[in-house]
Amino acid sequence: MAHSCPPERLQAALDDVVSRMAARVRRGKVADYIPPLAEVDPQQFGIAVALNDGSVHVAGDADAPFSIQSVSKVFSLTLALGQVGDGLWKRVGREPSGNAFNSIVQLEHEKGIPRNPFINAGAIMVADVLLAGHKPRETIGEILHFVRALAQDDSITIDPLVARAEKATGFRNVALANYMKSFGTLDNEPEMVLGVYFHQCAMAMSCRQLAQAGGFLANGGRNPLTGFSVVAPERARRINAIMLTCGHYDGSGDFAFRVGLPSKSGVGGGILAILPGTASIAVWSPGLSEQGNSLLGTDALEFLSRRMGWSVF
Ligand code: GLN
């Protein structure tokens, strides 16, 4: 269903969100597992809304690039579905995990098949699928190329400092990949697969670029900027369904309760949220909740969805 959205009303809501968030003292805790994230200024806040008519509306630090981290899992999932279709669901489940994003506990019970493509284990599995028959460098290039095409912006890059730091500290991800390999569910060498995963997490994008890149999910699978079909409408619906149920890890239920939009978070403080039929929304505030989701980003989306009447329910 398309929501009507007069530009002045939307802009007023975005400006209001920015001034409300600027006044907030409790801003959550910035991810500190790698220096490039620990050093990010927690006072920053940006928001961008890309409408299906191709217009983009922004407020705050909407053009500042940040590390998209796990938001990249939406794009790698879309690519993998394009390559292997529904066969992907033999390699990874589609149930919410109820556990932390980097948890290993379910993997033993489920014999190396991750619960869903958005927890780390699942995204590593998706990276394994994308790597088939390629060198890590080629797969990384393919993901970046795809995201640039979606956003219609060739200035998007991978931050090499973040990628290197992910590799230097990613022992848990190494454990997850090795564990899956021990069950025989990962095809490629863990080190190669993780090379892809760490680089996709290190993509740097602004809210404007991210909202543009997510536009196809709001527009029945068609890129609103080019008019070209990215995925079939049914696939866009299904990706949105997984975002709604699994996009915020063990905070997914609370996010659906408060915001009511399919969305995906990352520990860089970014969230991509989709209002099917109308808008792709990107918000960024680096301070995180206990579950590793942007604290103010979630509050801002709750405010915006209420004020604009934007919820899928
Ligand atoms: N690079 C992070 C990790 O692998 C991504 C996690 C996230 O954004 N939730 O731990």
C-alpha cells in the first residue's frame, strides 16, 4: 500500500526528529571492538528518506559516511538469492534466533545450519554461497558493484582500516566459520569466506546512499532511481519479511512492536527501514543498545513511524 507523503510534512517531521535527538543525553554506547568504530563521535545523527517517486529527503548528518556493518547483510542476501534462488534456504534458515548476533550456541544443535541470514553465522554462510567459483577479491568487488548500482552512486567504498581491524579482531567470526566448516556446511576455506564477510561489513555509506540503495525493497523490487527491476516483487516481500523478523537479532520483536517496519541494523549505528509501497529510510546514530542496535536510531524511527502513520500493521 502506498502512503501519501507531502514533501513539506515529511521534511518537517525529519527536522523535528533531528532536533529531538540532538537534545538527548543518553545516546547508547559506541561499538568499541575496533578502533575505527570506537573513535566515532556519538553526537552525530543523520536520517534520509528515499521515496518511491525517486525523491530523497534528508536531515542532520545525512551525508556523513559511516560503517554499515551488518546492514550489508541485506545486500549480500539479495545477491545470493539472485545467484542460487530458493536453494539458498537449504544452507541457511529463516527463523529469528532470539540470540545475540554473534552467538554460537544454536549452531551445534542445528548442525552447522545458521538460523537466518542476518546473524553473523548466517551472513558468513551467505558469503560462502557468493564466493562459489570466485576469488574473495572478485566477490567483494561484486558486492560493492551491486550496492553502488542500487544507490546509483559510484563514490561508495570499502574502508580498508575497518576491513583490516575486523580481520585482526574477528575471533568469534573465525570460530563461527570454522564450526560450520567442521559440520561440512561451509564449502570454501573459512579464511576466504571471512575475507568476503569482513569487507562487506566495512562498506562506508551515508544515510542518503543507504536509503537510495534500499529503494528497491520499498518499490516492489524495482529500483526507484532507474526503474529497473532488481528482484521480483515476491522476493522483495520475502526479504522484507526476514528483515522484520530477524533484522535486529534478539531485539527484533521489540523493534517490530515499537516501529513496525522491516529493517536491518548494524553495529556502526546505521538502520535501514522499509515502508513497502512508499519509502526506504536510513538512520544513523553511533550509540548502541545492549543488543547492538542503534539506540537513537530506533527511537527516531519509532517517532517518525508514529508521526507519519508509517507502520506495516
Ligand atoms: N562486523 C560485525 C561483526 O561481525 C558486524 C556485526 C553487526 O553489525 N551486528 O561482529
